[in-house]
Amino acid sequence: MTSAITLKEVERLSAELAALAEPHRLLILRHLRRGRRTVGFLAQACDMTQPLTSHHLAVLLDAGLVTRERRGSFTCYAADPRRVREVHRRLGRLAGAEGAVSEAAIRAADDPC
């Protein structure tokens, strides 16, 4: 049984995919999946300036795919694995491949942190 996908859901998914549709942002997410990182670390790892890295992080933050936490004088960023998996699940649902990412697999992979 497939449920109807609303225009609002499609618009939200479209905005999230737009945030991911930039190669540098995907590279940033790749680094963030390994743990919290600073802008300086990400800028160096992705061969970008710090202002450009900050811009891309702001877009990912706005899309809800990344979190930010202040640690002393540093700001650390991390991928939000639940939100990233949710985008993947909804994209699969929209494409008719709902079985590709089952709800049970998502729950099993959830990190309690």
C-alpha cells in the first residue's frame, strides 16, 4: 500500500535536494559523517576558503542536514544522520523504491547519540 505524497512533502524534499545538489556540500557531508569538524578543518580538507566553507555549511544548516555546536572558542559541525537518512527514504518513496530503505533499517542504524 502506497500513501499519497503531498505537494508540501515534495517541496520540502526539493529544498533538501537543492542543498545537496552542490558538489562541495556533498564533500562536506562526507567528512562530517566521520564526526564533528570545525570550519578550518573542512576548508582544508575540501580545498576551499573558510568563508566559502562557512557559506556551504550555512546552506546545509538551513536545510537541517547539519548541526552546529559551540565548544569553547570553536564551532563544531556534524551531519545529522537521521535527517540525511530521512531525505534518502523520502526520495526512495517518491521514486517508488520504498523497499530500498526500509523503516526497520533506518531504526536499526539510528545512533542513540
